[in-house]
Amino acid sequence: MDNRLNELEQYIEQLTELVFKRIMDRYGDIYPLKFPQDEEEILLSELARLSTILNILEEREDFEKCMVVKKRIENIETRLNSL
């Protein structure tokens, strides 16, 4: 099971890189628009991203991957509650 979780982690990282590359290709360099973010904003952004991924995985009934994403969401929620 650990091997499958590692594979899922790699898949999520590869997907993230692909999405970022496509955004950069389509809209150009976004770094000049970079605004300062505090930890809460970063965590909320990641929470939104993971919630979207979770919804997609639930629709596909890929419940094993859902468990991994749900765990990450819980970790972020814990960190947000401690701020």
C-alpha cells in the first residue's frame, strides 16, 4: 500500500507541474503579479486545490486516492485551526 501511496504522490506532483506549465504557456509569466501571501492564504489556496482534486476523484470513484487527498486536507485544516 505504501508503494501505491508513493505512486499517487508522484502522480499528484506530475499533475501539478503539468497544470502550472499549461498556465504559463497560455498566460505567460505570472510572477510579476505575485502578491505577498501569509501562511493562512497559502494554506487556504492549497485547501481549495485539494478539495477540487477530491471532488474529481470522488466522481471517478477512485476512493484509494481520495483517502490520500482527504488526509492532506485534514492536515491543512489542523494547521489552519492552530493559527
